Amino acid sequence: ALALPPSLLAACGGSSQIRTAQAVGVQLYTVRDLMAEDVAGTLAAVAGIGYREVEFAGYFNQDPHAIRSWLDAEGLTAPSAHFHVEDWEPAFEVATILGHRYLVDPWIAPDKRETLDDYRRVAETFNEIGLQAQAAGFQFAYHNHDFEFQPMDGQIPFDVLLAETDPDLVQIQLDLFWTTHGGGDPLEYFAAYPGRYPSVHVKDRSPDGTMVDVGRGAIDFPAIFADAEAAGVEHYFVEHDSPDDSLESIRRSYAHLVEVLAE
């Protein structure tokens, strides 16, 4: 059974169903095709499924104040968003308007990660950005893929990133699909770096490595989420990188994830 963090329990109140729903969000990259056509309508559809939190990956040339009004109208909050390092300074203003707390870098370019020393330089940059974010009232985090788990010189680059970054300045958004796909064990990372993971990306993996909707693969979410409180997890963002039907995908994933978290 999942023990939701006290902050969520206090914020949500009521039944376990309400508490669970409050913890479940969606990474809007999943519905980027719909967002490109109609941001307000897509946010309304997301809220209609039951989501109460969203994570942005771009704003589709919309005014942040307009987006905030659409979020408020649908009862949605956006505690987190993805930004690239190159777009960092403007991110603070947008994040303030939209109510983001976490600013997440989602990617390290291939030419920046060819050696372990490259990863150490990335870690140094992350520490610097984390300090800037903290000074501006935000928390910086990094979202992993699978390449960080490919051994280099007898080491796992992800371990280097974790060891070389200040946990107060650089937290981790653990992607459960990519971690598993790369050969990592989320539970081992939760145990090794407790309190480091304010959010997770929840997407499932079939035995052949295909990304599938939550509940349609082989990842043992109940086992992972049993340790979520010690890991620091407060936000569970559903994601699917390339679903056939993005709304149906996030609907199915929501239903399964709420069920798992409520058990």
C-alpha cells in the first residue's frame, strides 16, 4: 500500500480516492498533438479524465497568463515543467506565472555525454543551475532516459551524475520506463538516494521493451510505489512517448494508476 506524503494528505483530505487522484498527473508531451491544435481544449479534456496535475513540455506559443487562466478554470495545477538548459533564464518568469515549483531538464545532448568527464561537467552545470533556480524560489531536477545507464569505463554515468550533484540543488525525476529499459532498478536508486525523487514518470514496458500504457506492461508498480514515500515522491506523472490515441492512452493509464495507488 502506498503511504502518501503528509503534504499531499493535508492538501487533499477526504477519501483515499480523492487523495490518490490528487497525486496523479500527466506529462503533456503525451498529448502534444492535441496541445498543438488547442491548448485550452486539451487541458479541459485532461481534467475531464480526472487528472489534477499536469507537467508542461512547451507552451505552444500561448501567453502564460492565458494558460494560467485555463488551468485555474479546470481546477488544474502545474507543479512541474520541462525546460532545456539553453532556455533557463526566461523559464523563471513563466514558471512564476504558471505556479511551477520544479524546473526539470529532460535531456543531455549526445555531444555533451561522450565520456565520464563530460558527465562530470554536466553535473557541475546542473549544480550551477540548481543554485540559480533555488535563489529564484524553484527546485531544479533532471529527468533521465536510458543512455545514462550504459556503462562507461566500468561506471554507470547515472551514478556519476547522482554522486557529483548536490542533492539540495539537483533532484531527480526518475523515469520508470527508461530506468528499467536501461537496466537500472528504481528500488535500488530509491534506497541509495532517499528523498531525492520529488516526482516520477509513470509509463509501462512490455517484456520485449515496447513502451505501453500503464498497466499493460511488466513493470511492478506496486513494489516500486511501496518505497515512494522514503524516496520523496509526491508527484506521479503518466506519460507515453508515442501512443496511438493519446487521450485514450492517458485515460487508461490514469484508471490503472489510481487503482494501484489506492490499494
